[in-house]
Amino acid sequence: MSYWVRVLLTIAAVSAALIALWSVINIVILVLMAVVLAIGLDPAVRRIERGGWSRGRAVTLIFLGALSVVILFASLVIPPLVSQVGQLGDDIPTYIERLSKRDDALGRYFQENDVADKLQKFVKDLPKKITNSFGTIVGVAGKVGSAIFNVLTVAILTIYFMLSLPRMRRTAAIWFAPGMRERAEAVMDQAISRIGAYVAGILTTASIAGTSALVFFSILGLIGLGIPFAVPLAVFSGLLGLIPAVGAYIGAAPAVIVGFFQSGPTGVVILVYFIVYQQVENYVIQPRIMKNAVNLSPAAVIVSTLVFGSLAGFAGAVLALPAAATIKVIIVELFLRDRVAEGDPIAQETLEEHDRAEAEAAADARARASARKRMVRRLQDRLNRKPRG
């Protein structure tokens, strides 16, 4: 009887803990995002520490660098964004008239369904609707304020976790029994390495995507096929690139739509660009950057993104791969190796395949690091070489 009482009490306690955790899931997500960012930036902190700086000064330097990037980004994006949004409001009647006169599938659709008249009526009534929708304005302002608060919360927590990461690791190890502590520390180190590599890789990939889109839109402008809102559209495509598997397609959609509103050829060119770029990113850029990061199969990437995205939206989709990679490390180290020790031949084969993939990825990473060092040395030699004569 006492056994079943303990079972029921354990189930009740776990259920109460899960319910309490779910009631503050938004806070938990913010904390997890801060932890992931802190782990991702930890290699940079340790690199600065090796140069003789204290950890506090290293974190301050990285924070000031990130703040400078944000200020520069805002100064480059916000002014054209404001001017282009205002220009959109002024040019909506022109767009509507141009679309209604086009002799293509989109123009015929507008003509057959009186879309132009409906849009003109909507634009005409928009100021009145905005004036009468005070509650909506307050709600939008509240959401914007909440988003700013969340960003500041993540930033502050990230700084705290960056400062406290070594102490947090030691504290986490204390929770394990002395006989399990060494193994637990090895698992934590592998999980931290996976998360750090993922954060660095995904930020690099998103930066390449946004920069490439901006360069492409600029080239279109030079040949007479430019689109409005080039800067915000390029930034949006880069930010959505943070979401694995599906983010790039969602980020490309607004640019393609705006391109087709400009003209059929412009829309087709932009659509072809994003299709080609996505293939280059999937088969060239991402494998080279992320090969040693998460080591997950494509099916695991898609499933984890869909599951975590449905549970927690954008933040869940961003956290999906670090969580999946951590779960894989735990399964391999705490389950698969025990099964191998028990003599399971299938587990032995799976573990050998996993270790072989890990070794290949590590060797490839070392080769890329050596190639980068050689390139830097050659560049330094050329810069230091004295001119003849």
C-alpha cells in the first residue's frame, strides 16, 4: 500500500510542477533563449580571456560590440524603413490603378473581382477606422511594449548567464552523485559545445542570407528592376533565416509578393533568386557552417522545428535545434553507451556510426580552421611586405 501511495504522490508532485511550469512558459522561454545566447557567445568570451582580460571585461566588450551593431543596424534600417512605408502609403492609389490596367493573370484577376475598387475604398476608410479603433491601437502598443520588454529581459539575462556560466556549470555538477559527476560533466560539455556551435552557425547563415538579399536587390535597382522597401525586406529575410528548415521560405515571401506587385518579370526574377539561393544555402553554405554543430538528420530537424514551433511560436522554432541536439547528446551518452556496455550489437553499430560521424566532423572543422589560419598569415605577409624600390 505504501508503494502505491508513494507512486501517486510522485505523480501528483510531477503533475503540479508541470502545471506550474506551463503557467510561466513565456518566462521559461525567455530564460532558455538567454541561456542559449550565453552559451553561444561563451567561446568568444573565453577567447578574449586567453588574451589576459577578466571575464567581466570580456563580457562588457562583447556587450558593447553587440550594442554598437544594433545601433548601426537601426541607423541604417529605420530611416529608409520609415520613408519607404510613408512612400507606400502615398503610392497605394498608383499601385492600385497600375494593377487594374495590367494585361496579365494578376491584372485580369483584379479586374474580374473588382479588387481595385475594394482596395481604394479600404484606403479611403482607413483613417476613420484607425480613429475609431482606439482599443486596437492600445493593443498594438501593448504588444510592441511587451516585445521590447522581452528583448531587454533576454539581453540582461544573457549578460548575467555569460558572467556566471562557469559557476553555473559547477553548481549543476554538484547535483549529481560523486560517481556520476564526471560523466554528467562530459554530457554537459558536449551539450554546451553543440549549442555554442549552433548559435554561431545560425547567426552566420542568417547574416549571409540578409546581406546577399540586400546586394541582389541593389543590383536589381541598377538594372531597372528594383523594388521598394529593399532594406526592410532583406533584413526580414535574414531574420527569418534564424528559423531552421522553413524560415528562409517565409522570409522570401514578402519580397516575392512586392516584386510581383511591381511587375511580372521583377517578381519572377526575385522568386528565381530565392529558389537558387536556398539551394546554395542548403547544399553549400549551411553544410560547411553547421556540419560540426548539431549533427542531426534532416527528418529530426524538420520534426523538432515543427513541434517546438507549434508549442512556443518563433522562439520555440529558434530553440528547436539546440534542444534536439541536447536531447541527442543525453540519449547517446546516458542510454546508448549503457546498452553497448550490456552487449547490444545494434546499439554498438549505431554508436560506431555516431562516433565516426563525430570524428569526421571534427577533422573537417580542424581542416577549415587551419585553412583560415593559413589565409590570415598570407594576408598578413602581404600587408607587411615592404614595397620594392
